[in-house]
Amino acid sequence: MSIKRVALITPPYHSGVVESAGTWLNVGFVYIAGSLRAAGYEVDYYDAMSLWHKWPEIQKRIEDFRPDVIATTSFTASIVDAVKLCALAKKIDPRIVTVIGNVHATFCYEELLLGDHGVLDYVVRGEGEEILPMLLHCLNAGDDPKKVPGLAFWRDGGVVATPKAPYIQNLDQLPTAWDLVEWPIYSYRAKNNARLAIVSSSRGCQQKCSFCSQQLFWSQTWRARSPENFIAELEMLNSKYGVQVAMLSDEIPTFDRDRWVRILDLMLERQVPVKLLLETRVDDILRDADIMDKYREAGVEHIYVGVEAGNQVTLDMFKKDTEVAQSKQAIDLINGADIVSETSFVLGMPDDTSESIAETVELAKHYNPDMGFFLAIAPWPYAELYSELEPYVATKDYRKYNLVEPVIKPKNMTMQELELELGKASQKFYMHKFQNLHQLSPWKQEFMLSVLDIFINHSYLAGQMKAAMKEGKEMPEEVKKLLRSVKGHAKGAHVDHHIGVAPIP
């Protein structure tokens, strides 16, 4: 076998959460492409998802590049399309080696290979930067893939799984392929379509959240790049590719306070002209109460913290290791630093009712984040919580495991009732936010007006928000003005055909 050309392709899955705010690149492919090139392979970085390409366009790109290998990625909701992509590759040329990785494939490789070994050649379990080049070298040498750690594949009527590969320790030394990114398509709508990068400063999570995939994927480990290495990358992305906003893909970028403070100090010392969006834990915000102003001065503009639940019983079930009152304190600190605050509430648990969801909305108003999302619990089949939720799972269609469509049927609600209540939760929360727009700082008011435009024109929440606006009798004049322009815009020539759908990370 002679393998020279590798196509990294995202499956064209869309469902309804993230992309409304912008278009997000696949930073994992940036690293894997860099490692493949360093190992001597020619690579096509093809983000079919973000390009909104359909199957005929994907087929043409594959035929034009003529890859020897196609590697794709699979979170749970995209797994059906990832397998379909591999099937397309085999249809184009049965000799193409197909590889699939990421969280779902890492944990559900047996199910995948049992059902689809005819089109799936190899599953990469864990980090792909070292495993994938090792596999390709092995195949080129005519050696046995059983010698490569971190793989699963079908052989002699059964699944073969090789030993787990060790985690990569020196993240500073990983090669990247930023030059392969199709930069013009990546933008952040909430900031005038500023050029947007997804970056990684650390990997891992040491928490034990029972509903989450990340602590399982990383085995509760955490590793980080040096502050100097990370800041140099931000400077390069700005100067070479015009990146203005960077979202950290890290689960907990702030885990090591000394390292995080050094990053903030370097942002200030070097006057790095890139604004940062990040997710972190409530605990770290409380810990950093004394330096929240430094966060803002260093360019942190948006922080997501996972509240997840409004009562302590559910928080404890989720193993969040936080108290309800702490969530309010953390959001107050973020707001006090004039940073956009965002959180989410996981709903649709077996004991949820219309009344309990309404109580959560009122609690969300009390917490007062700038942005709050009410998400349907997605019972990942590999998560610790799954065994408790399995009796209430109403569908095994993984395409619906996207945090928007209900998958769990509560004991005292129909699926339709739950879906309706999730929509009403967003309506009520954002009506409250926009009625109190005047309480925000001028820059946040401008940001929230951009958010309203996104919700109405580009979001899966479009229907709910338009209905809420019709009922709004006490909207600020700025909101009424924007609503009038939105109505006028709807009669004009430009319509966003992507409205209502978005990929899930």
C-alpha cells in the first residue's frame, strides 16, 4: 500500500445551537493536519460542515483531491453523517482507507464497527496527532495495525482494540497547519463579522460531571501549553490571518491560576489585539474575584460558566461539585467586570414538569447572565449518567442528540410538551433581558442588540423570539427600532438560508 494524500473532512451535520453566532473552524484538524504534514503526507483540510456543502459538492472535492485516506470526526449528533461520509468515500473508490475519530467514536467503537465495518476501516481512540501518522506509516510498511496504540478495527468477524495510547505531554511542540484553513468563511456575527479563530491553550478536565464526555475522554487529566507559546500563536493569527476574535476550545483554560495570570499579563504587555471568548468553571471565577478587571483589560469579552441546574439535588446528580449560590456569585463577578456572561440550564430530566421548568426560568432571571440557554439533556451513551436516564430515552436516533431536540421523555410530560416548554423558556428569559436593556453598559447594550438580530435572523430560536417580540409591550425603543428593521429586512432581498440550524461542537 502507498499512502501519500490524506483528506480531513468534517461531516455536513447541522442542527441548531452554535453556528447562529458565527462560523467555527475545527481546531483539531489544524493540529492533525500539521502532524500529518510533518510526517510527510499531503493534506486537504476540508470543513464541509462550515462551508455548508452538500453531498454532491463533497463528492467533487474528494474526486478532485484523490485522497488515499479520508479521516473524519464524530461527536454523537454527527456520527450518522460521519459514517455516511465514509460510505461515500468507499463508493468513489473502494481503495480509500476510511478513519473516524473524536469522542463518540472513541467510546462507541464497538457499536460502530459492528454496524458499519463495511465502510469504516479504522477508529482512532484518543488524540489523533500521533496515532494517525503511526497508522499510516504502519500501513505503508505493510505491518500489522495491531502494533499501533489507540486503534479499533474489524478483523476476522470481530472488533480488535489495541491498548490505549498515552496522552501527548508537550503541547508546545505540536505542529499546526493554520495555512490550510479557509479563513474567509470563519466570522463572529456578534462583533460585526470579525474574523474568528478557535484556539487551544490546554487539554483536559479534572472534574467528574456525570453527564459530560470530556472528563471521560481526557481521563480526568489536564495539560497545558506555555503562556509564551500560546500568546505567540495569537499574535501570529492576528498579524498573518487577520484574526480579531479567538474562542478557546479548552474545557478549563483557567485551571492553573499562575499560568492563566501569566497569559493575561502577556496579553496586556504585548497589547495583543485579539478578543477572547472562553468557558470555565464557577469555582475559577470565584477564585479569581480579585483579578476580574484584569480579565477584561486583557481582552476577555465573553465568559461561559456551566450552571446546568437550578436546584442542588440535580447539581449533585450531575456531580458539578458546586453550590447553587456560587453560580449567582460567579455571574455577578463576570457582569461586574463588564464581561458578557453566558450560562446554560439542562432541562428535560425525568422528573421535570412545566412548573419546574418555569421555576428554572425565574432562577435564570435571578442569576442574570447576559445570555442563557435552555438545553435538552442529551444522554451520551458513554456517560456515567446514562444508566439512570436510559429507561426514559425515547429515541436512539443520534442525530437528535444535539441539545435542542428532546431525547428523554419526562415522566409527566410528552415530548411535544417538553419541546414547547424549552421554547417558552427562551422566550421568557430574553423578553426579560431586552426589557431591561437599559441596565447594561453601552457596549453590552450594543452587543445584546446584535444578539437579538442573530436570534431573529440566524438562530434556531428565531420562531420563539419573533413570537416573543410580538408580545413585547414594554420593549426599549432600541429594541423596537431593531425589530422594525428586521421586519423590513425580511421583505428585502437577503434571506439567511441557514436560519434555524447549526452544528453542535
